[in-house]
Amino acid sequence: MSTTLLFGFIIAYFVLLLGVAYITSRNATNDSFFIGNKNSNWMLVAFGMIGTSLSGVTFVSVPGTVATSAFTYMQVVIGYLLGYIVIAYVLLPLYYKLNLTSIYDYLKQRFGFTAYKTGALFFIISRTIGATARLYLVINVMQLFILDALGVPFYVTALVILLMILLYTFEGGVKTIVYTDTLQTSFMLLGLVVCIIYIMNNLGLGFGEAIQALSAEGYTNIVNSDVNSKGFFLKQVIGGAFITIAMTGLDQEMMQKNISVKTLKDSQKNIMTFSVIIVFVNFLFLLLGGILYLFAARNGLSVQGDDLFPAVAMNHLPPVITIIFIIALISALFPSADGALTALTSSFCIDMLGIKRNPNLNDRQQKRVRMTVHLSFTVVFMICILIFKWIDNKSIIGIILDLAGYTYGPLLGLFAFGILTKRQFNDNFLVTVIALVSPLLSYFISRNAATWLGGFQIGIELLLINGLITFLGLLIISKKTSRA
């Protein structure tokens, strides 16, 4: 299929996003940008969060893991469901009770200024790395299958896409993202379903027959019973739960949308509705991965991993399916990138610069600072994407989960200590030292666990270990208090 035609569809999609942004950002204020004026529709937020949570990593990487891990990713997904329950009934009531704009303001109210700044800093680091890794994956796919043929360099592709994201989030922020994420999630799920239906029909399989064929190849195995393996069932479920609590419940990007809903009850409905749908959607991605490998085997294709879905969609499916795939891929790209850029801007402005607390800044001056920060993070994203291109790893999902274990662990420890204990510590640099040392200790333990524990490998539960080290460090420097 003509790469020029595909590129034309990409441009048309960008224009559609800009149109939605223009409509939704009219009369937008700083509160519109940060929390959507606390007036977001919970159903739109729930649906849009599907795209934000899945991203291009799920769209490309999860199907590619089926050959090596079968359906064992569902173990992590079950853990996700448990984590969402904790978010809905433990964290959200806390955020609404304190009427937070930035969720890290809880740390300031509970512990003091240093803990607050430390939590916000770790979010900024975590979300910057995670978002740019996801963004790199999808940009790289577009580059390899479309833009290389047009002679467009990778850095130009990355720059143009970042500028597009900057343009449609610049004014409206969260208020705009609630609507654009809904649109993008719709296109992504449409692409997923259409691709599954076409490939199954091409293979001459119904749903039941497809499951039987996948089972015969050993692809439908969900439970890993090897205790020493990184993929052991209990590790994956517990790790998945804490990944969700940390990467959603303690993440300003994800919670920024949830606390933009008017009432706690509606926000809880949003989370629980979303959590059930996300289990089903992840299963569909694994099903897609399985039938993609069946399709590849039938057609003599040797491609695997992150390259599988793009290679089949771009080279072996009809043009109309290819177009749907490209639009779905782009739709998977933007919800995680635009939300991350907005949340990082919000956190840096509110938590690090304190513009909401500064009486010397009027609304116009606050807006000027916010726009400068938004532009600055776009530059940071560009630098990180180029670094990932230099690293050029073939399975980004593994990198993201590993990095999350190191960067979100201190956040998990800080919030857990605040919620589960009544102890207090002096507001000084020691809390920052503990938050920095915990990932280093976690890395040391992870590297040596197999030697110390007879072959036992630390996987996704690294996040829990990191959080526990932070918790214990805070316990050591704290003292009893009657303050809740």
C-alpha cells in the first residue's frame, strides 16, 4: 500500500484531534488545564483511561509476548483488578476528602515539605521515563513501516509528533484530554476488534476453534507454577496489584483525570467500570497475539516480539485493514503521551514551583509559567526518545515494568507509611536520602537474589521490595505521634 496515502491518513487524524482540542479548550482556565474544572463526566474518564492504561506498548508488545510467555500476562492483569479496588476504596476517598489538585499534596499535609517535594520528584522521573519509552515504541513502528520509505529521519518524526501533542494539550489540558482520550480509545479498540475478526476469518477459525488451535500450540497457558521463575503466578498477581496501585493510584497523570470527576461516588464508578473492561481488553490483545503467530506460521513468517503485529498488518493484510491498524496504533500512542505531558506540567507547576500558592502570581502570570513548563517538558521528551532510539531494545514492555519497580517504589513506601501508620518524622533531607537509597538497594538485591536464594528470580515484585525498603527506612527515622 502507498506510504504516501497512509501518511495522508495520519495527517487527517492529527487535524481531527486539533479540531477536538479547539472546541474543548475554548474559555479554558488554569483549573481547566489542571483538573478539568472538577466537572468531567465519569463515563468519559473511564473509557478514556482504557487508552491511557494500555498505550502503544500493550498494542504492540503484549501480542508479541505470546510465543515466549503464552497467556501468562493475564496473571498480571488479575493483579491489576485487585489494585484498582484498593485505588477506588482507599486512595480516592483520601484524595477527595483533602480536595487535592496534586495528589502529592497529601504528603505535605501528612509529613511536611521535604516528603512532598520528594514524592513529586519521583513521579516526575517515573512518568517521564515511562511515557517516553511508550512514545518511542510507537514512533519507531511508524518510522520503520511508513516514514523511512518517505525519506523522513527519525528525529523529524519524533519532533513533529511531539509538536502535535503540544498543540492540542497547550490550552485545554485535562479538559481537552478527557475528550481526545475517549476518541482515541474508540479508534484503538476498533482496530483491535477488526484485526482479530479479519485474521480469524483468514485462518478459517471461529472463536472456539481459535482457542483450540492456540491451546494445541501451548499459547493459552495462564498459570506459571515455577516458584523460582520471574513469571510465577503469585509473584505476578501481587506484583500486578502493586504496579496498579503505584502506577495509577499514586500517579498524578492517572489520578488527575479521576479527581476531575465531580463526586467521589462517580469517580469510584469510573475506576471499577474501567477495571473490569481492562481485563477483557487485555485478553483480546493476547488472543490477537496468538492468532498472529498462527497466521505467521501459516505464511512462513519468522518475525516475533514487538515487530510481529506491525509486520503482519503492514505487509500481509488488505489496505483497508492496514489503514485501520495505523489509526489504531496512533490512537494507542497519544492517550499515554498527552496525559503524561499534561500531568508532568501540572505536577512541576504546582508541586515544584508552587504557582498555586504564590500570591505574587495572577492567573495570567500562572498561565505563562505553565506554558513555559509545558514546552520544556516537550523538549525533555524529545531527548528521552532519542536516548531510547540509541538503546534500541526490542521489547519495551519489559523495560517499562523494570523501571517502574525502581522509580515508583519510593512513592509506594511514602504513601503506605502515611496511610498505614500514625508515626511522624522530622521534615528534613533524610526522607529524600531514603527514597534515593531504596532503589539502589533493590537493584543490589535483584542482581544477587538468584545466588542467595537458590535460583529464585525477582521479577515484577521488585516494586513491592523497593516500597518495603522505603517503608522500613521511614520507620527507622520516625517516632510515635497521636496525629492521624
